[in-house]
Amino acid sequence: MSSNALRKTKKMPGFLTPLFVAAGAIGAALPLIIHLLNRERARRLVFSTLRFIQMSHQTNVQRHKLKQMLLLLMRILIVLLLGFAFARPYFAEDPVANTQQTGGKRNVVIVLDTSYSMQYADTFATAKKEALNILDSLDTADAACFILSSDKARVVASLGSEFSHIRTAINGAEVTNETTDYLDALQTADEILQPLLIGQKQIYLVGDMQKKGWESVIETDKLSPGVTIAFVDVRAENPRNLAITGLSVPPVVLTEQKAAQLIARIHNFGDEPLENVPVNLVIDRRTLGTAQVDIEPDDIADAVFKVPPLLTEATHTGWVEIPDDELAVDSKRYFMLQSLKAIKVHCVNGEPDAQNGDELFFLKRAIEVGNAAVPIDVKVSTKLPDVAELTKADVVILANVQGLTLTEAQRLESYVSAGGGLIVTAGDRVDSTAYKQTLADLMPCTFVQIVGDAIAREQFRVIAAVNYEHPIFAPFKEPNHGDFGKARVYRYFQGMVTGDTTVIATYDDGNPALLEKAHGTGRVLCWTSTIDREWNDLPIRAVYLPFLHECIRYLALVQAEDVPEHRVGDSIPLHGFEEQIGTEVAIFDPGQAETRLLPEEDVVIYETTHLPGIYSVHASGTEPRYFIVNVDATESDLGSRDIEELTSMLVGTPTDTDGASGAAAGELVAQYHKDVEKNQNVWTYLLFAVLALAIIEMFFANRL
């Protein structure tokens, strides 16, 4: 629909206070009446024949009459113009008649789509031109409002704003990296127009009418009666768009292992098959490989890359990209991965000099034997290490530790919140009261009481139920891959499950054996018996070594896959800043714009995720941290909805003509006139004319 299609009606004169016109007309008659009453009557005098005197007298009389007539006309005009000025004249369409025919004054809301699909080719530039054309079609008496729309609506210029302000806003509008949702913009525009009682109420939606933007709109979301909508469709014809809709990234690459595999999923949203589409893998700003894929219309294909062992132990960032695509923002997807020489485990030994042996004796032996599969470096201490040492560990194990001080508990909680893994094992040294006081928020369960006898060993429990769908137990799912039911548990801590906890394994009496809880971006596992043979015989069973390794691998490696992939516009909680409380933390976005936040607890909330890419976090005394933000791939489908279908779905009940005529009477008409007259100050020119005539009249009167 063209924005210039609106027909302008002929403007007619009118008056805000028409009584002053009548008063002016009556007042204009007064100089004429006074003139007629005071007119000099001719007297007949008899003189001798004096021809020249008679001729001179006639000439003077004629001049005098002409001046008198001019003065009379000026006085009449002064009073008449004064009445017209007080009547406040204007030139506009009659509000009642025009409301019946065209809706009278136009109240227009211009909605401009700024979602990232508008970045395709020159779509957004075309949309801005169309929005300016709509603005140019308005009269000075009309009112306009300007809204920017993506996943949320933003009113840039309220209804009635100066057109120059709206023009500046349209010219300065920028496309975003957000998705499309037209519902919020339409509801906002409808709320602005619905209360108005005078004039047309029109919404102009300028955008690509993308299907994604109409998913939340249902049949009941109709516009208010009398509100109309016009769609200015700026979509490109037969758009061809490729998008990277997903990545499968190894969370950790071990530097001494074989190459890992990275898979990028490519979607062809166009109508034509594509062959030999190049896809690049970039890590640490170095292109490490290029794959070529063939994709059928509206189909997907996978680009497979081999990630070579990375030399340094660090967090690496990168992306997969499709070069030279018309919509570049969804043709680049970011990721990060960790490279390690080995998994670092720090064990806090709660019973290092036990009579029956070291608490960690079997654990250390199991790790040494299994190092050929996955390298694991173990450090042992009797106390929780400081922050610098703690942050180096991938997994921390509290083995039969009596308890932690409040400071240590806060340090450990921050470590887990920031992505660390924790394993808590029970034993006779554990003080359940201390755990309740300092580790209640971190623990998957509350230790209630010790159950069983580890000395007589006549009675025992077995692990009766295991969740084989969990990554820890998945390797034991097949027959002959390990039987946990053969292990005997003589004693354990009865645990009462806390909120958001998953029970992975249970004893035959129904009490939990292994529990898991997410905390921040990290995870906690709790084994309710001992890690050595003091309370069970699991360490001498064949499943002990792989079970221990799977627990460590799960916390150090697999959990990284569960870290949420942030989207543009998300609010992101960043944990692990207990040492920075009171000290600013600097966050740099992909454009290197800096945001400084002051942690009040161990977490800060970052909300300025307007750009897709790699964000870095810098805090005093710590290594930089990174997080990734990507666009929502659901916006990549550029298919659009039919305009006629949308119109029938949205337009409500038409406005009743008789009702519009009645509403346009009385105070409403006066208000309409007043609004129109603000931009047509004819009365000021009339007063200037009155002043000029008064000066001229004074000059002529004094010369008579």
C-alpha cells in the first residue's frame, strides 16, 4: 500500500467563537448610523451670480465627501476585523461532515520494524523511506506517533509530536539484532489511539511481515473499533538466506588427545538448492578449517570440523561463519571451549591418618590406574585451599570433612557458582549440624542421621535403583558393563532432599545414595556413604574405578554442555565475585564498549547484551572470563504472512457513522477547532490589520 494514497479534502473557513462575528457586524454598523445621524443638511443661500466661487465650492464639497466616505469605510472595517479577530478564524475541514466521510483529523501511529530480519539486503533503508513518505502525507493539523518494534515496542515520539522530531527519529533509527514480535507494537499503538474521539485512527506497520512476528498474535487480538491498519510491506522478493542454527562443540579439548569434532548445522531457508557452500571454522581469530556443504531448499546440512589439540591450557573463543550471505548476522555463530592437559582435582582429606588407612587411599589408586583414558591431576590438602588455588581446580572433593567455616563455605559456594564441580562424600567425621549451618544452600540434601553398623556388617544395603539415562551411569547401561547392585553398603548418612535436587541412585530402602544439584553454573554431587571401604565395599568392586572417573568427567567436562547459550537481549548472571565485592568489575562487549558493575554479592547481573559475539569479564586479581551471546535463529526464516489475511484478522468493528457525528459535536468539536487553530493563527494578522487601519484613520481624520 502506498503511503501517498490518502486523499486530502478542501479546507473551509470556520470560527472558534462565532458570536464575535455577529458582534463585529453589529459594531460595524455603528459608524454608519452615527454618520447618517450627524450628516450636515444643505442650506439654500441666495447670492449674486458668482460663477467661479460656485465652481470652487462644489469641488471642495466633493473632496470632503470622499474623505468622509473613506473614514467611514475604515471605521466600519476596523470594527468588523476586530470582531473577526476575536472570533479566532481557522481554515480546515468541517469536523462533523468530515468525520462522516473520511474520519476528520488523522491520528497516525507509524510502526517501524527494526528486528534483525530487516538487515537483509537494503530492506531497512526502504522501510525508512516508506515511513518518511507516510509522514509527508500528513497535514499540519494531523497528529502522529512513532514506534520502533522488534521483540518489544518502544515509543520514540508520542502522539502529537512535532513532525520534525519524528522525521529525525526515523532518519536516526537503526536495525537491531533482536527477533520480531508485532503483538506488543500493535497493542501499544491501539492503546494510544483507542481513547481518541475525534478523527481517523490509523496504524501504519512498515516491515517485512515475517511469519515469526505473528506467532503470538491470535484471533482475539483485534484492534479497537474505529482503529484501522495499513501494511507497508518492504520484504524482498524471493529472499535467499542461509543460517547457522546450531553448534555441537566439545566442552573441553584435551591437549594430548586426538582431535575433537565440532559440528555446525546449516539451514537453507531459500527456495533453491545450493551447492558447495563454504563454511569456515575460526578459533582465536585463526581460520582452522573450511568445509563445503550442499543444501536442498528448506533443508539442513551439517558441516563437520576436526578441532586439533590446542597447545595452551586456556579458554578459547571462536565462531563458525558462512561468508558473503545477504543476512550476515545469522551466518555467524559464536562458541567457546576449554583446552586442558588434564582434569585438575583438589581433594580435601577429612581423615588423613585413620586407623584403617587414608580416606583417599582407594580414590588416588583408582585415578592413577585410569589416567591412561583421561589424564587427571590430583592435589590433596586437609583444608580448603585459598581462592587462587581453588580456581585452578576443575573438581573439588570433600572426603569425610567435618565441616567448613563460614568464610570457607562462602569461598566454596562462589567457586561452584562460577562453574566449578564439587563432590561431597560422607563419613564418621562429618558434623551434620555444621553442614546445615554453612553449606545448606550448596548441599543437595540435609544430613539427618547415620543409618547402619559399619563394624558388625551383618546388615547391609545395596544400590537398588540407578538412573541409567544420567551421563554418569550411561556407560553402565548395557549388560555386563557393571553391576552396582553387588556392592554392599553397611552404613550411610540418611539425607533429606532439598529443592531442585535430582536423586540419581537410591538404596533398597528408598534412601538416596547419590544426589545432584545445580548451583549457579556449577554442580554438586553428594555420595551419602564413604569414598573408601570404611562404610561399604564399593572400592573393591569392578564398577568403582569407572564410576569415580565418570563422576569427575561429568563435573569437569560434560557439565559445560549444560551452560545455557545466551541470546541477544538476555540478562546474564555472572557468579564468583565474592573477592570483588566493593570493587568494580569491567565487562567489554564485542564492540569493545565497556560497562562497569559493582558486585554487592558474589554475583553481578549484566543486561547490555545487544550485540552477538564474545564478551569478556575483567576483575582485579583474576584471569579474564568470557561468555558468548548469539542471535535467536528462529528469526532466520524470512517467509511472510499474507496482508489481506492479517487485515481481516486484526481489524475490529467499524465505527458507527451516526455515533461519530454525535461525538463530533459540542465540546469535542470545539476541542478539534482549538487544535487546528493552534497551527493557523489568522487572528494575529487580523489584529495587525486593525492596528494599521487605526493609524491610517487617525492620519486622515486629522487632515480633515
